[in-house]
Amino acid sequence: MRERSAAGQPYELVIANGEVVLEDRTAGMDIGIRDGRIAAIAPSVERGGARIVDAAGLVVMPGMIDAHVHLNEPGLGHWEGFVTGTNALAAGGCTAFIDMPLNGIPPTVTVEALARKRKLAAGSALIDYAFWGGLMPGYIRELPALAQAGVVGFKAFMSSPGDEDADAFRRSDDATLLEGMKRIAELGKILVLHAEEESIVARLTALARAEGRHSAADYTGTRPIDAETEAVGQALDYAKQTGCRLHFAHISSEAAVRMIGEARRTGVDVSLETCPHYLALTDADLARLGPVAKCAPPLRSPREQAKLWQCLERGEIDLIASDHSPCPGELKQSPDLFAAWGGIAGAQSSLTLLVDEGHLKRGMPLHAIGRLLAGAPAARFGLDGRKGAVKVGIDADLALVDLNRKYRLTAEQLHHRHKHTPYLDREFGCTVVATLLRGTIVYAEQEGFAPIRNGREQDAIGTRLE
């Protein structure tokens, strides 16, 4: 028996015959779409008058919501911009992203800077988006206006972001961090933290530089797990004092995951993400590949990576985000790891890495991966009710994935601006065939990208994690 369209209205599009990744299971279903939203999910839906996309042999996943992306406009669009960045995200099955307040010039620490970023995104973004504001010394007074203007929340660094430009984003000292958290709590927003203790990193870096050391192992040694856990502990203490909601970006160690989990059990409103590169690459890859695999915190040992996977499988990690941080290729050419730009270009590979490494190789259920990539970021950052799941009533944001098609990534397949990534020549066990935004195919493997760039800004409605 076919699910009938309500009030006799035909569906505009039917995704037929797919294995649909629901919130609690994967099942053979049809999806009826009307007005850009999912109107029906059933073993069979009425197809009269609808355009049909035959998803036989494919899984239909919720489109990824990438909560940690650097698209670098304004000011550094030649590093990465909204056109190329969102092309890469869409090609990877992503349907919404939240853009970080750096590395654009000026950073998004004022309403005026936010307005500039908004103007550049409108008509350029292929997928939907929202913005983070920045917490930075000298700009605490700007937080209320940015909150009122609609940022999802705020980002701060506990260690130096590394850019010496006077106009660039700067780390928050202890006084700025504590006062900023008080204000952010009053505003009902959330603070995202890059958690590495600056005094540890700076001391070890100065020692390595003074001794002329600059290898991959030398760089990794200046950012030990202790630097991450020390910063996490301080931030959690401030959260207890202020009541500020916290989200920790790119956590790289089991020790930090456990600290955050314990704080949550005592009542702190806190969540954390890790990134695909910590799950797919190790410090041995940094030594092999060089600066293209440099990031902060750095890639860890195989043993630490295995423990991070165990945390993920136990449900102790809330969500996955790419931390796509691109740059021109020449900034990745230095033989000195300390001098090279730190940031991994990986926007296009998050979903396929997680499905490959998590589901195909480790047997994680696809609905658990859907939660990590879409459901949890939607819930935590106020987009649920509109996005984050394959569910009746919300936006038809979908990724169609072939689990039986392997491919080897080449530079020609990359859609971000500069064609470098540590995943070049890596074999992936699955392929994104198409990505739909609000019921419109914005990327198809054979046809490419939709000619109309209809990404819309999404205002956050809350910051909770169920």
C-alpha cells in the first residue's frame, strides 16, 4: 500500500527505493518531498506527477552539518571562498555549515564584520549556512550586538592562532575568557573553544626553535596532550563559575574526552567534537606527508587514535566536524614544520571518511554516524526542527551514498580552491553520488553543481544537546 499525498497534493520529488538512514535504524523507504521539506517516509509513496530519483542500491543519509569550517571571506577569499568552499562541502554530502570568525580579515568580532561576511555569502553559498562570532581581547563589548544580529555563538582561542597580522584573530587571555564567558552566559549563547594551554605550547616551541629542531616529531612534541587537558580543565572550571555553555573544538585525546564527560555528569552544559583527521591519520602520516597534514592540536599516535575510536563507539564524542582550514599551496611547502601554515583542507571528505572508517571497517550503525554528522550538530547549535535528520516536516537535506563504489582521491576531484589535502591518493570505500538541499539536487556526481546558488542563512534557535 502506497503512502498517499496529503489532500491530494502530489509530491514534487520522490526519492525511491533507497536504504534510508533514519534516526534509529536504516530501512528500505521512499521519501516524498514537497516545498523543499520531507512530506512522507514510507515503504512506498504515491508517485503520480512527481519527479523520481531512483536510489536503488544507495543509502540516503541526512546531509552533514559541518559546524567548524573556515571559508576565509572577507579578506582572504584567495585562500578559500564561499563558492569553492561550499562546492567542496556539497560534493562531500554536506548541506549546511557554520563558518568560523577566522581566518577572514577582519575577523567576525563586530556587527560590521558580520555584515560584510553575510553580503559575500549571499548568492555565493551553494548550501545553507550560519556564522560564529568571535570572542577576542578588546571586543567583549561587541558580544551583545553580535548575539542580537544572529550568530550561533562565539569562538575563542586559548592558545595563539598563529597569524601575526595585526588585523588577525587573537587568543583570549584569562581575563578576557572569564569575562567573556560571563557575558555569553547572560546572552544565552554558546562558546566554542580551541583548548590548548598557551604557556605549555609557547615554552616548548621556544625551546625547539632555540635548538634548531623543526621536524614533524619536534612540532608534535610542542603540543602534547597535557596542553589540551590543561586548557580543558581551566575552561571547565570557568564554565562552572559562569554557567556558560561550552563546546570544545577538535578534541584529539581520550584524556580530554573523559574530562569533558565527567564535567557533563556533574551538570556542566558542555559538548565536544573531534575531526576526521584525528580518526584517519596519525603522527606517522605527518612525518610522511609533511605540512599538508599539519594541524593543531597535532595528529596523535596510533595508540591514541585507537582510544579515540573507542570513545566514539561508546558515544562519548558528540559530533564530527571537518575544521576545514585551507591555504594556498605555497604555505604548505616549508621544510620547517613550525613555519608552515597549520590547517587541514578536508571539507569534501568528512562523510565518506566516517562511513568508510566507521561503518564499512568497524561496523558502526549508519544511524549513529548520521547522528554524529547531522543530528547532534543540529541539536547543539539550534538547527533541529529544520535540519539534521531524515524526518517528516524538516528540510529535505540529503546525501545519496553508494557503499559499493570505491574510489581513489585525486587532485582533479577536489573542489576547494587549492588542490592539496592529506587524503590525496587515499582509497575511500564509498562514494557520494548526489546531495540535495531542500529537495533540490545541488551536486550530482555526473552533472556537477546546480547553476543556482541558493544557500540560506540559518538563525539558531537554541544551544542544547539532547
